[in-house]
Amino acid sequence: MKIIADFHTHTIASVHAYATALEMIHEAAKIGLECFAITDHGISMHGVPHPYYFMNLHAIPKVYEGVRVLKGIEANIVDSKGNLDADEQILSNLDFCIASLHMPTYKDTVSVEACTEAYLALADNPYINVIAHSGSPYFKYDYEKVIKRFAEKGKLIEINNSSIKHKPEFYPNCVEIAKLCKKHGCRVCVDTDAHFVTQLGRAEEALRMLESIDFPESLIVNANRENMQKYFEENNIPLY
Ligand SMILES: [Zn+2]
Ligand SMILES: [Zn+2]
């Protein structure tokens, strides 16, 4: 298996990432990615952009150097109600929105109940496409409950290559989440969470994990053009 698109990447606008949007586009074109999303961190993370950054992303063409560039955000979940650090004005302006729990930006009680509640609220948020790197042992949630709901609502669970490659403590959770996605028919996207060009589009570790559990390609929205197109059509994301 391979990925033809990468829906979770960062640029220098996130400050702790190190390539420009143009360098990321060059790299995507070089390695033959059809599409990628620029999803810099939401405004409550340290050193991140002003809301204008997200409002003006349309300055970057839809397709550049043959690559479909989605304008997105990795918004931070700030509480157990699933509130985010990006408002409707920002989210409605973007092609692809990720919601994530990060330690520095979550300001509420940490418990399985709280994380479950937050993710269930996001299943009902029309602007959110996916929850990212949810295999964190710190932010455990009721996997079965959330994944079932995500499957019903057509939301995605991210299989994050960076978690699988660099965080051994996330690994068993990522496997369990993937198995439940398979069981309940919940679609996933396999993303790199790239913070530099050399990471973009390279998701071998995540794909190997999915292969080890016979995860069906039909549930990976960025594994082939047909899956991606179907997902885009359902979510009103123009392909080109
Ligand atoms: Zn980051
Ligand atoms: Zn993140």
C-alpha cells in the first residue's frame, strides 16, 4: 500500500516546523504526491500564526506544480465540550480541518470520559474532517464508542505515521484503534504530520502496521484516487 495524498503537514508558519509552503509543494511534486494539506497549528499553540494566516491561505493556488494543495488547519481541542481554538469564520474558509488534543493547549480535565466527550462532540462538528494522532496514552478515550460514531457520521480517524515511528508508547493504542476502525468500517487517513520536507508523504511505518492487521485499502481515503475522490465528493472538497 501507499498514500497518494498527505492530509496533515506543517510549514514554518507553525514555527516549530522548518519548510515553507513552496518547499513543501516542490517536495510533493518531486515525490509524486497528488495532493497534500497544509495544516498549521491553531492559534493557541506556542508561536503560531495570527488568524489572518488561515483566512488568507487562498493566496496559494488550488493546484501548483501539478499538486492539489488543500488549505487546512490543525485546530486544538481546548476542552471536553470539543471547543476549538478556531472559529467558524476560519474553519468554513478551509478545505480540510483536523482537530487534535495537545498537552499545552487542552485546558480541561484529562480523563477517558472527558476525551470521549470531546471527540463525540467533534463527530457533530460539520467543519471537522478528522481527529489526529488519537493514540496518545495521555488522552485515552473510549475507542469503540467514538469510532462507531465517527463511522456513522463519515468522519475520519487519522493513522499518524509520526506517532507510530517515533512514539513506542502510542503503538499499541494505534493498533487497537486501527482494528476497531476495521471492525466498524470507519474510514481513516494515513498522514505523516510532516514538520519538514523529508517527512512529507512518507508513511511506511503506518502502512506496515495497517498491513500487519490486514486493514482494507477501501477504508483508507488517501490510498488511491477512487477512495479520495469519493471522500472529497461527499465533503464538497473540489478535487481540481
Ligand atoms: Zn507541530
Ligand atoms: Zn498534532
